[in-house]
Amino acid sequence: MTVDAELGEALSSIDPQPVSRSRLIRDLALRGAQASREERARREEAKEFLLKVARGEVSYDFDAAREIHAERERSVGQGA
């Protein structure tokens, strides 16, 4: 594997003096694969939830969701 400047910087931010660079790359690749699998599962769960809402299988209060979102936007705008 070619370690370009961007990858080298990323590796150094994790461990500037690894015992084994290849081991560090392997460990990070495995963690990245796990994170990708988890993200894909979350997306699929979210899609399934939205489909259930659309089919009327799950009750969803859109007005309450709008209020929560508006409140969140106000607090983010105030730096909270």
C-alpha cells in the first residue's frame, strides 16, 4: 500500500511511532469496515421506520416533530 501525505498524516495522528505500520493500517481498516456496516444498518433501520410511517403502521406526530426541530434550530442559533 502506498502511504501518501494524507494517509501518513492520518496514521501519525493515531500513532506517530507505531510498532508496525501495517498492523495499524489493518486495525484501522477493520474498524472502518465495522463502522461502515453499522452505518449501513442504521440507514436500513431508518428507511424501514419511514416506510412504516408512510404505510400508517407507526403513529408519528409531525406537528410535534416540527416543534422539536424548530426548538433545536433556535438553540443551535443561540450557540447552546
